Amino acid sequence: MSAHLVDRIARMLKEGVSGFLDGLEDGTPHTGTNPLGAIIEEIREALGALVAERHLSGKRLHALHTELEDMDGKAETAVSADRDDLARAVLVRRRSLEAERADLMGRIETINSECDRLSRVIEQLKDEAGRGGALTAAEHEAFRELERLSAGQAPGTKEG
């Protein structure tokens, strides 16, 4: 889902901002919708979704870790009670949890990659927009918020 969103943002960046900047250079800026604002909003939504997904995945990963630790005790109890059927069931469940953990770790790695990619898109967008003219205070603040989001900080927090 989010990889598609990142690709869409990259396309918008290439199409929208370059057209907007061409208009600024020609002295005929595009009126109506602000393509820079639209792109910033798309990036904000994508980063918000990624950060939320990373948070939820991290919480699930923590819960899995706890559950896996609990499996060791259950397996020992089943073996000491001479309940091979329960021990096998615990091992099957453990394998399932380990597979889920591996999937989550892979997903978190993918999310981090997508956040890094969006960080590069943000830098490129900021550079291109800055070359086309002075950025407004709102645009500067929007870029700062995007940079905080891509770094994993909550919106509205200050760096430091």
C-alpha cells in the first residue's frame, strides 16, 4: 500500500512541481490549486500511515516476544507432565509465532526503507521548491513537520 503511495508522490513531484516551477520561471505561476501544497499533503498522509503502521507493528512484535518467552515455560510444563501432545501443540504454535515475528520484522524494515525514501523525496522537493522562489513560512513549517515525521517524531514536537 504505502510503496504505491511513495511512487505516486514521486510522480507528483516530477510532474507537479516542475510544472509549477516552470510557471514561476515564465512569470505565469499556476493559479488555483497549489501543487506544492498537494504534494506536501500527500507526503504527510503517507508518512502518517507509515508511522502508524510501524508503531502498531512494533507493539505486535513486543507482544509476540512476550508470548514466545511464555511458550518456553509451557513446553517445559507439557514435557514434565508427560504430555507429548501438548508439547507438540506448543511447538506448532511457537513456529507460527516465529513466522509472524519474521514477517513483522520484514515489514518494519520495509517501512523504514519507505520512510528513508520519502525523506529523500522531501529533500528533493524542498530543494526544487526553494529554487523556484522563496518558500512561505507555512511551507517551511510544513517541510519541518515532514522531516520530523520521517525521522519518527510525533507531529508538533521540536527537534533537539
